[in-house]
Amino acid sequence: MSLGLIAFLLCLLAAFDVLPKQWNAGVATVALTFFAVTGFAFLRTWVTKRIEKTTKDVLTTLLEQDMAACIVADQSGRIVLANTRANARLAADSGKLIDEALRSVLANPAAVLLRLQTLAQTQGKADENVVTRGQSIPVSVTKLDHDWFCWRFALETVQPWGTVGLPVITIGRNAVILNSNDAANRFFGHAPTTLAELSTTELDTDDPVGCGRIIRVKTLEGDKSVLVSLLRQSGVTRELLLTPISDDYTRPGATSFADLPVPIIQLAPSGEIREANRLAIQLAGEIQPGKSNIEEIMHGLGYSIRDWLARTVEQKSAPKSEFLRLTRKDKEVFVQVTLSRITKDGQVCLIAVLNDATELKTLEAQFVQGQKMQAVGQLAGGVAHDFNNLLTAISGHCDLLLLRHDQNDPNYGDLVQINQNSNRAAALVSQLLAFSRKQTLRPEVLDLRDTISDLIHLLNRLVGEKVRLTLSHDPVLKPVCADKRQLEQVLMNLVVNARDAMPDGGEIRIETEVLNLERAYSRDRATVLPGEYVMVKVIDSGVGIPPDKLQKVFEPFYTTKRTGEGTGLGLSTVYGIVKQTGGFIFVDSVTGKGTEFTVLLPVSTATHTPEPITAAVPEEQRSTQGEGVVLLVEDEAPVRAFATRALRLKGYTVLEAESAEDALRVLDDPNLTVDVFVTDVVMPGMDGPTWVREAMKTRPDVRVVFMSGYTEGAFGETGPEIESSTFLPKPFSLTQLTEAVFQQLN
């Protein structure tokens, strides 16, 4: 309105020449613009109101077609419109709050409305059967545009168990009976209010009506026994079928079908469950005789269950057992089912005898898992071996290039990058070797209290400020024999995993104690022999690990973290280090409460700490010149080419051989003098230790440098059995190779 008035005044000023003439055209343009804006605003308001009215008319027409009470309300719960049935039953006047209209039918409508509207806000639609005393009201809500919600209340719904000929009751908290069908009212002689007033059997307060349980109840004809079956459950509300049982079945010495000592189900040829005894109901879970079908509760065959039933009915094959998985939501259960054909009252039916095979299938799964882990370990070791050969050639030739380029060369930085990344790749391969238990360990006698104390500063930095790290040591902790560096890696990986499981902070506890096992202890496919062990626990209060993922955490490349947050090699590395050290590692976790890793390391019998065996790590800048004859035996041509050039650069005379057989032919010349054998361990044909032992029969004074993409484990448990030998793991640098040869010659 204001813009329109201003536009009108501007037009008057231009028309009566009140303003200078040169202004008239501009003022007229501004006035027309204001008129256009005002017209657009009026048009938009009119269109919006028209759309809203049309929407309401359409919704009203649709809602009137529905037999249920329907209400459209805004986000705050204020009623926008309602159909005739909602107005008649709920007095749902426009502008009224919807929870006020529902107080006549629901005890606590605000809570129900808030819960369903929150779900509809995120999911678009939500529904629930709201059980009140005497009835169950299906309520549904759908999110519309304009932040409106369409509510539907089926107030006239026929109760689902009203026509059932057996007693059905609906119970809520504290075993209060919310509803009972006509059959139940006739059976008890009145509409019951609580289960406690009906039952003459002592009930468990936590689960007063366990599925498959037989209880005694007071009826119009006296006390009777009933079999309790769960029909449906929604939250704390449960609908129970009470099947009367003849007292002859419950007398001592009498056995009814329900009390047979094995789980049995009687089936129609179509798979419909006609009858199930108590043990079958306990095993299979929710079974409704006459309504449930075996296809709904079992699955897992490689073909249709219906085909299995048909073949049994037609007796095309002799009865045999099948392993099936139950569709229970609370836990994983496997059953062994034997299906037989019988004739009862002239009709063909099937008898299914069930046997709980969960433990058997679990053992089978554990065996398969063990085989898979072994296969992955072998694969990881093989990949690491070949990859180490490649890395040796890459980093070695990079070293050769670095010798010809100084820091001022424009290519120097690129070469350094290649060298650094090959070292990172070598670290990744080292983790694969750790999982496959083929890495090099430098064991020494350790007191874990000292090891953890040396590491605690670094661990505190790793966990950050939101996580508190606490230690608890056994005062009489005994020593263990392990590689200190690798043991520190185990602790760091476990602590980092615990930290990542607590994004909002918490506490990580590291506990140590001595465990004395008097007899063997079996768990998770592992058997811990009797003896003394040092037990290290890393406990967190984080999100926990789901049960279905718990057995996979030690697999390489398996991670529960998001992409980019983990490689999946941390726990597999921990597993490999612990197992190679001779220990055991177990994991326990409860979702939402936390995880506990337990490491068992055998107590060391050594009385003193030997000097740790350290690998010869030469200074990178040291340039050692040597002289002598080296016989280099390597089947990988790139590695052999690099090693040959590296040794010749340092002044050695190098003889090459691509296999053990070639090396022995070279040594057939008695006039040839060789000072050092540098040989690969694993080669096609004769391996390194074998040909070296053969050669040393005539040349006992020659020194030996063994090299391998594996580790010392490549020799087997007995080692190379050659005193004058040393081991150089791949990948190695130019300096490490020449220093190893120099040390052997000097």
C-alpha cells in the first residue's frame, strides 16, 4: 500500500509540472516501477492465498474420503484442518492444539505426537500402534509441504485378535493387562486387569511371561494350565496367546506334544506351521501356529525352502538333515533340521525335528576364519617378498643417482622424494611381514613396567587432552623376552585405537599383572598352555565393536573407521607381533560400553638381560672403500644390477651369478679367489644356504652375506647354520650393502 501511494504521488508531481521538467521523465519511471512492484506483491499474495485455499480444498476432499479421523496440523501442533470424523470424535477445531483434541482417547498424547513427528521430520512418514486400555489405535503421520503434517487415527479399527477363538491378552509395564479379546474374557469370566491376579504360578518379575512357558491361571471353570506364546511385541507392549493345555499333560509322568524333549514342528505341505512344541518355540522365537510359515523363520538353503518341502512330500529322496539359519533378530542361531513325511488323519503333513547347531556352525566359521587368516598371511608374506625386491631395485638405483647429483642439482629434490617414498613403502611392507609373522625381531629380556614408563610420555601426547591415560601395575611383575621396539608398537597401536573409539573423550586404562595358568585355557581358536604369563590389558570406555565385526578386527586391511582414517593394518600388525613373540591376544567388547584387549606374553626364564642384538645401521654419509672379490648370487636382475654397481663403486671386484647352480659352476675354477659370498636366500632351484654349504666344503674361510625379501624366518627354524654369515633384509640401501660386505671382510 505504501509503495502504491508513493507511486501515485510521484505521478501527480510529474503530471502537474511541480518539479523541473528534466526530472519528469525520471520521476514517471520511478512511479511506474513502484506501481509494478506493488502490483507484483499484490499478485503474489493473491496467488499464495489461492494456492493455499486450493491445497486446503484438495486436502479436505481427500481427507473426507478416509474412514479414519484425519487431521492436518502445522509444525507447532496447531490444527489447520480436519475431516468430519475427526471433528465428531475428537472435536478437532481449526486453531486448536492437536494434543488437546486427543486427550479423550490417549492417556499421554503429547509424548506420542512428539515421538512420531520427530520421526516423520527425518523419514517423511512414521506410524505406531498406540495401545491404551481396552483398544489399540493405529496412528500414522506424513510430512507435507508448508511444514504441515497429516495425522491419521484409526479409531474404529477392529481389534486384531477379536475374532480369534483362543484367549489373547495385551500386557504393558508391570504385567498390567491393557486389552483382552472376547475369548479371554469368556475364559477368565471377566475382563482381567493384571496378570498377577490371574496366575497361581509364581512369576519372575523381570520376565513374568516367558515365551513357551506353561503357567496356571484362574478361570471361570477353575485353575487351568496355559501355554504362553508371544504373538507380537512393540516396545514394552506384548500380545500373548494363552493356549489351554489339558491337565493330563501337566501331571507327573505324562508327556504332551508341548513337553517333548526335542524341538519339533508340525508343518503343512505348504510350509504353514500347524503346531510347535515348547522347545521349538524357545529355539525359533516368534512362532504363531496356524499363521507362521517356515519360510518366514528359516533361510539359508541354496534353493527354495518350498522346493525342499515339496520333494519331501513326494518322497523323491531319503530324509536328510539341512543346516539353516533362523531369522531371529536378538541373536544368531543355526539349526539342523530333519524333515520327514507322515500321514495324520488321512492328510499328508511334515514333521521337522530341530537341533541347535549354533556351536557347530560357530566352530566351522572359526575354522574357515583360521584358514583364511593363514592364507592371507602366506599371501602377505609372498607379496612382501616380491615387493621388497622391487623396492631394493628402486631405492638402490635412486642411491646411485644421488651419488651423481649434489644438492644444487634441480633433480636432487625429486630423487630425495623417490627415496623417502620408497622408505614409506618399505614400512608398509614391514607391517605385512608383521601380520604374516615373518619380520625380524631383536628379542631382549624386558620389565614391562620400565618399557611402559619409557613410553608413557609419547602415549599421553597421542591420546590428547580429552582422554585420560591411567596405569596399574602388578607389584611383582615378572620379565618377558620380546623385541622392545615391536612391543612399543603394539602398545601404541592399541592405545591409538582406544583413543579413536572415544571421540568425546574418556579414560584408557593400561593394566599389567602376572597370570599363572594351572591348566590349558582355550578361547577363540587358540589354546594357551599352562604356565606363567604377563598379562597386559588396554581398556577403553568407547563405542565398542559390534559382535559381527569382533572376529574380523585382526584381519589385514579390515577397519571400522571411515575412509582415510585408517589403513586396516594396525591390529593385524599387533596380532603378528604378539604371535611371533610367542604370546596371545584376545578382544572383548560391548557395544556402547567399551573394548578390552588382553595380551598374554610368556614369562622369561632368563636370569639376566643379555646385550640386545642390534642391526648394523651405518651412518648414511659414511663412505667405506674396500677391496676384495665378491660373488653376488641374485635371481632378480634389477637387484643384481644395482648390487653389482654399488659394490664396484666401492672398489670391490664383483662376479655375478643368477642362480645357485651358476655360482657353483663359477667356483669350479680352483684358481679363483673369492672373499665374500653375497647371496639371496630364496631362489628357484637350490636355495642360498644349501649352495653356500656345498661351496664351503672346499672354501671354508669365505664370509657370507645372506639377503632376502623375507627375514631370518626364510631359513626355517634351524637358521642357516653358518657361523661366518650375517643377514641383510631387503630393501637395503647402497650404504647398508657395502657396509655389510665391509664388516664381513674386516
